[in-house]
Amino acid sequence: MRTVMDSDRERERTVFVTVGTTSFDALVKAVDSIHCKESLVRKGYTNLLIQLGRGTYFPTKSSGDDGGLKIDYFTFSPNIEGFLASAALVISHAGSGSIFETLRLRRPLIVVVNDALMDNHQSELAEELAERKFLYCARPEILVEIIECMDPEMLLPYPPSSPMAVVKSLNNFF
């Protein structure tokens, strides 16, 4: 038997934001901007859950009763996979672990590159995967534009990894 709570949960569309174990206040500020929140509501999202990491910027919480997003945050969790798996959209820092975990779970993904990092190899990974249509790539200052233009249906599913393919590739190399 379906309950009212079940149908409410089915209508909920959560955006999960993760910055990993460091800080990325520019990303948190970008998703906390009124323009970003309005854009997410226009796209049909109902909840915004932000993992802050070691950041010092704390976004505005909201119950969502005003017709806007329900907004909450936390610093760390031992079970990020659960948040990724239940999200309708993931907005993530460019760490390879977060990227590949989200792609493995087949969640729509926007990767936001932190240009403040020196020797930013993460941007190369994010840009390459975006070029291959597995995810969207953004910078904090253009995140709203990416959200407004994105169509998650256009993203390709990331192929499952095959450890034997890696072994064969390495054997051919040596």
C-alpha cells in the first residue's frame, strides 16, 4: 500500500553537492547563490544537500516551504555513496574518486573544477570526460549557465570497468 510519504519521496528530486575532504568554498557559494537555486527549481529539483568538507562558508538552510529548494548541509559522512545513489543530480569537485563513483552509479553529473589548485590535473580529467559526453564540466562562475543549458538525457552512460581489460592492456605494454 502506497502512502502519502511514498508519493512525496517519489516527487523529491535531490541535488547532492560534494566538495570531498578539502574545502571548495567557491563551489558552495555558487550553489548557494539565488540564481543557482532558482535555476535548480526551474529544472524541477526540490532538495539541495551540500557536503561542505573543510570549508568555512556555510550556506543558507531552508525548509523549502516557500516553494524554493529544501536546503541542508553537513561536513563529512562515512556513506557518501548513499547520497550519490539517491541524487537526481550530483554537482561535484573534480576529484577522480568522486567522479568515477558517480559515473559508476549512473547519476547525472556536473563536475566543477577548482582553478585555485596548483597543477590542476583534475581539470584535464573533467574536460576529457565532458568532451566524451559522460558529464558536464563547469567552473564556479559559470555553474548557473551549465545548469540552465544541461540536458541529463544527453549524457552517455559510463561503461563498466573491466579489471581484465586493464591487465591485458598492461601486459601488451610490457
